[in-house]
Amino acid sequence: MRPDLLAPPPSPQVAEEWQRAWAELVVAQDDLGPVATVAGVDVAYHDQSGELVAAAALLDAQTLTVLEEVTVRDQAQFPYIPGLFSFRECSPVARAVKALSRRPDLIVCDGHGRAHPRRFGLACHLGVALDLPTIGCGKTRLTGAETLPGPDRGAHTPLLDGAEVLGATLRTQSGVRPVYVSVGHRVSLPTALTWVLHLAPRYRLPETTRAADGLVRRTLASTETQPEVQP
């Protein structure tokens, strides 16, 4: 655990400096043992109150059965700035992961890792902070030039910044829009692609992301429908 990576920066300029420095801490090669459990993480925001809910859903890596769910409520500690999302979300997400009864063997983030302007998206931030293998799997492209892969499941093409490979555009289901996979920490890009495909047997998004997304949505909905308590 590296508590310094979870502290809010004093300014956006400092946040960018931290990202550039911390990107050097990312391990882009495989450094993970047997994977029995995989966690999905996500964050959702209450429209009126500004409250956020961070979730961690722990799945059996083979059956994709949900084993455990944890949510954390918080207020955003950093403003909404593109490219600096992780400073809003990493701390509450890390708390949700740490609240699980067992440490996951792998985490899949609903966001980017190395496919980031400063090569340090949420998947990198969370992975380095917790020293856990992580993968970034974003629904939309943040940076890099792409060539769309073929229409069949498993087709993928590199996401490039010049000659640098930032990640890959991956077709998880035939004829369905691709997702954007990148290294988070301690997982190589080929291994990340293999895992995302395994975790997405039927739908565009991995079951880890679907489980965490459903959890934050249910939690917010239950908050909004609770009756107001009169003094």
C-alpha cells in the first residue's frame, strides 16, 4: 500500500506532475500468480448531492459468479477534469477493494491504464497504490490513434501514439462496438486482452464491469428512493 498515491493533489498542475512521475512505477510485464478471483470496480455520482458511490465486486475467475460486493460512499475530493479522473475515484475505489474479505488476484477497471495522455490512468493509479495486478478496459477512447479491428470477436488492433503502443482496440463480441484495453499494473497487454475476452463471454463489457456498474446503480437508486426522515 502506498498512501501517498491516494492523497488529493493541491492543484491540477501538480496532479499532472504526479502522474508523469508515477507512470515510471508501472510494471508493464506479467507479475501475477494464479488468478482465482477477479474484481471489477466502478464509481457513480449522485446528480443532486454530489455524493459518489465506489464499488468493488469480486468474481470467481472461472465461473464469473459474483462472490462478494462492497460499496463506499464519499464526496468527491477533486474536481472533474478530463485526464485526472483517478484523483476523484482512486481513493474511494481503493477503500472498497480493501474492504473485500479477500484480496483479489486481478482487478479490471472501468477506465484506462497506460492508454492515457500521461500514461497513468485509473487502472495504473489503483494498481500501483494497492500493488495489485490491474487492467484498464475503457468504453471510449481517451487518447491514441486507432484502426478499427475486424468484425469478429477477439479481433484487435493497436492503439498508437506514433510508434508507441498505448493499448489495444478489442472486439469482445462480433459486430459490437469495441472496448479499449490497456496495461494497468503487473499485467502485460497480451495477457490483459486474454483476460478481457475471457471476462466478456456474452456481452460487450466484462462481467466484472457489469457487476460493479450494477452495484453502484442499485446503491444510488436505493438512496434516492429512501423516505426523508423528519426531525
